[in-house]
Amino acid sequence: MHVPDGFINAQVSAATGIISLGTLWAYIRNAKNLVADKLIALTGMMSALIFVLQMINFPIAAGTSGHLLGGALAVIVLGPSLGVICISIVVVIQSLLFADGGLSALGVNVLNMAIITSLTGWFTITFWKKLFGESQFTLISGSVIAGLLSVVFSSIAFVLEYAIGGTVSVPLGNVLIAMISTHLLIGLGEGIITALIVSLLLRVRSDLVYVNSKKNKSNTLSTSYGVFIALILSLTLVTPYASSSPDGLESVASDFGFEETDGVVLLLEDYGISSINNNFVSTTLSALLGILAIAGLGTLFFRNKSGKN
């Protein structure tokens, strides 16, 4: 779902940038009131975990793959405000450090991948709890639905943006059908991954899951952090083996002839270090670099907002 340079014209890119910036600013203004010591570390680790999960593409059909977007997971664990900021940090670092998503399309990507996925996930899990109560089964099943719908609505948002500011004339009805059908499968994967991680956190430290009203503080905080660190490091070792097939947007774009322009590469490109010939080492080191950048930026940002030194 990372939109590259050239898909959306300058006017719509600028408009989405303004919308994204305004939305983030509204949430950031509240960050000082939201952040506690445990949430600073938790938000940094959640950002790092989602970054690694986004590097792991899983096959969904012949020649097409998908990866986690993470908006639903972030808001279920962190709440809507910190969740939106968490995913936004990931998207910004991906664009600046790895050229994953065009710089001119940064506003589009923050809007689609961070704001829309997070808010869709939040409204879905909230509505699901009102319908079915607040048991752990409700939270886990709701996580599946929230993850699925967050991806589908993100894909619909892209089609709407392309309808207004697309750089090539394409049959939008066909594109919409292709995007929804492809991202339904990706969304199912997103929902399952989201539910698995939420289930694990509910077992380890249920009080760290924002949407869970039945808190249980029987386990130590260090235990939950240990689980996060183990997850992040183990998944990092999986990244070199991720599917190399194009993701949902890339596949649809190829089918319909969207035009991509050469983007600006500030540091790395395609999650690899060109000077290292070994793919496993190159990808793993890139993942570790991204983890340090995202966790460091997230922790620094929230510490500054909370007034910590």
C-alpha cells in the first residue's frame, strides 16, 4: 500500500499532506496528557514491531503478496491517539530511510496507511465491543474484523484519491474491484496477525491492551517487554525470506498501467544495503537499522512531549 511518486498528482498529494498534518497535529497536541513512562517504551516497541511486520510480505495469490499495515493493531494496544502517531512514525521513516513510498506521496501514505487504517480499526473494535461485550474472545475476534476492514478501507481511499488526482486515465470501476478483492485477502492476513499478537498480549499483560477493560496486572512489566523484544528480533530474522512478489497495490498498478516516476532515495532503497552482497545479512541489518531509527525517534518524541529528560 506504499504509494510511490508519480501515481497521484501534485494537487491531491498536497491536499492529503495538509489533511495528514492537521490530523497528526491534533493528536500530537494531546500526547503530553496521554504519555506515561510505560507507554513511552510500549509505543517505541510497538512501532518497531509493526515496522518489522511490514517488511514480511506473505503470498496471497499467484504473483501477489501482502504485508501488515498495523493500524488496527496499534490502536487496539495503544488507543487511537498514540496508535495514529505510532504508525505515522513508521511510514515517515520508511519513506525517508528506505524509499518505501514516495516523498511526494508521503501525505497520501500517512493518510491511507496510518490515519485511515487506525481510525477504521478503532471504530470497528469499539463497535464490536458494544455488540458482543468485552470478553477476551470478543477482543480477539474483533481484532480480526478490525484488521480486515482497516486494509479494505485503506485500499478504497487510494482509489478515491486516484479518481481525483490520478496521473493516468484508467477504468476506475475495474480498479476498485481489483483493489478490494486483492486487499480482502491481505486484510484477512492482517486480521489474523493482529488477533495473534493481541491474544499473546492479553495472556502476558492484559492491562497493556488499551481496549481491554478487564485489567490483570499479575505479571511484571519486564515480562511483556521481553516478549516484545523476542518477537521483534525473531521476526527480524524472517525478513530475508519474505515473499518477493509485488504487493497488492503494485500488482494492481502493473495490471492497469499506473505510471511511477523515479523517486528520491535519501539513504537506503528496498530494505537492502547495496555494499553488502549477502541478501540475508543486508536485509537483516536494514531491519535492525530501521528498528533503531523508529524506536529511537518514537521514544525521543514521546519523552519530549511528556517532559522527560
